Amino acid sequence: MRAEIVSVGDELLKGQRVNTNAAFISNALSGAGVPVGRVIACADLEDEMVSVLDESLQRADIVLVTGGLGPTRDDRTKQAVQKLLGRGMVLHHEAYQNLAERVKKHGLEMSSLLREQAMVIEGSEVIANTRGSAAGMIIDCGARFHHHFLVLMPGVPSEMRAMMELTVIPYVAAHSGSCIRHTPIKTVGIGESKLAELLVDVEDALPSGTTLAYLPHAAGVNLMISTFGLERDIVDRDNRTVVEAIVERAEQFVYATREVTLEETIGVILAGRGMTIATAESCTGGLVASRLTDVPGSSAYFLQGFVVYSNEAKRHSLGVSQELIATCGAVSQEVAKAMATGVLEKSGADVAISTTGIAGPSGGSSDKPVGMLCLAIAEKSTSQVLSKTFVMSGDREQNKLRFSEAVLRELWQWLRGSAA
């Protein structure tokens, strides 16, 4: 089964909105063993929609459309489908009842425009909207289109996602006749080219139906191993074989083989050991603390964070001496160490991390350039303090993100090493 996605809306073509719906649908379809051949953005013009849907239905077994089901004049998707298929519309009583209950709940009155959202294309299998008012539809488009299917869903992400999860994906999975396995491999501390060098022999020996994708991002690179086939046991076996081979070669850089963040991985380690953590940040401005506390349940191990941007704040809040700052400079491993030990004493945490650096675009020098980061990790039980310096390149936003990734990476590696 082959799919295409049509996203309706002038706002997508004008760059006023990012097409997150297409990304979600593509990912969900892949999990059901259905590859997406094209993603098309289409204007809110009836004739344009008719043309785009006609072409897509000729190529794809299933075409999923988002947007244009609302009550306003620019919502023309149903009218375009009527024109394309030569079908009328009927009132779907269950959808109307759902709509009436929502209208009553919100203290509104049913209008003719709202009633239109319970009107569906003749011959549709209606998709209940559990998050909104516009009914979705699955339509067999008849012999003209080789009985390919058209799926109509609202453009509101929460409504579309509920329809996909509750109705569309089970429907597609039952009709696809194939299966696919995706396994992410999360790495840290290695670039794309170096990682590729490690995996040359793995890529040369990929089983039939398996692909390896490199997914670089602002702070590093992840991998996605995808295996497609007709028999689940073989798909699972081939996928697992490749994943195990990659982990064997790049073990020191792999922190997870599932959809989990670095901060979540760190949180699991800290919680599992009953350890607590605190942060002292200058150049990252609280970003490290923010990432650590983005994890649900982080209150079990995160105690507090200090944002000490100025030298005065470093002195008053953490006890970093003026002499040390004057001698070594605020951006130095010595000051990073003093910040880490200071927050360790102030918070009573088991481990503390600190950052001081130059995010840019100004403030650098020949010996301390823009992109320079000094970090430290201090442990209460051993009184040990690790400190390192890195120099990165990027704009201010990129540097702050990379700084935060570097300190979390070093913390993860330190936690792994301390368990050995």
C-alpha cells in the first residue's frame, strides 16, 4: 500500500504555519507498514484541490487530507471532493448528535454553519471527532480511481491526531498487508562523518528491506533503522540484527535505542541510584536545569538551580572568590569548579554541574573565543570535581543548545563511569 498526504491551507504555502500534521501522519503510517510517497501542500481553492486529489488518487492507494473541513468560506475540501467524485452530501446523525452536545456544553446555539460540519460525502465511513466538531471521512473512491481510498480529517492537530490514533491507523493496518519496524539509536559525543566511518561494514551488509538513516540535529546525530517486509518475525529479526551490530561498534556513544531524550536517560540513572542533582549556570542561562526538569518526575532527583550570570552573582550566591575570577577569568575551568562545589554545598545535592562560557556573538578574545565552554561536575560522596573546556561554533542560540548538550553528555558519561 502506498500513501500520499495532502495538506490544505493557504497558511502553509505562505509560511505562516509549519506543516506538523504531515510529519505526524507520515510517522504513524510508517508504523503501520505504509510508506508515504509524497506530501503536497495545497491552496484553499476548489479547482486546485480537485486537480491535486485527482492526481494523488491515481498514484496512491490511500490519500490522507487534512484541513478545509471547518465552517468558514475558505473551508472547501468537502465541496472539492463532491466535485471530484460526483457525489452528494448527507447529514450523519451520530456526528450531528456529537456536534449538538458540544454546542450545548459550550453554551452556544446550533447554526446552519455548524450543522454543515455533520454533513458527509455519500458513501463515507465516518470518523468520529472526539476533540472537535467536524466529522472525518474514509471514502472508497470507486472504479475510476481503482477503489483507492480518500481520508478527510480536520487541520487542527489535536483533532487529526485523535482520528489517526483511534480510527485511521487501525483501518490502514488492517488493509496494508505489510509491516515495518523502526528502531531509533540515540548517540551523543560523535559527529555524523565519524559515526559513518564506524558503521561502514554495517551499512554494506544491510539485509534486504532495511535502511539506515542519519538524522543530524543541532546538538548531535541520531540514527533510524527501518526494516520493511511481509513477515513480522523476519522484519523484527533483521532490524534487531542491525541495531545490535551498530551498538557493538558505537557503544560508547549510544545512550538509548528507543525514543527517549538524553535528559530522560540521565533522570532514570539518578532516580535508580537515589541520587540528587543541582545546577549552577552562567552561559546557558538555566537551560540545563530546564532540560532536566522537562522530564516528568524530575522532582525525585532535581533539587535546585542557580543562574549566576554576573560575576557578582557568582560571588554572592555560590561563594566564588573575587580573586579567583580576577586571576583566572569568569570563563575558566577553575571558576567552573568553584561554581560546582559552591552549588553542591548550598543545595546538599549528591552531584552538581556548572557552566560558564561565551555564547556570542561578542565577548570573545584570542585566548577565550566565542563558543568556549567550561563545565564542571562535582560529587559530594568522593569530593571529586571533573572539569573540561570545549570550543564550539555557531550563533548564540546554537551555542547555548550545544553547551547544554555538552554538559548533559559529560554528566551521562560520568554517571556511566561511576557505575563501573
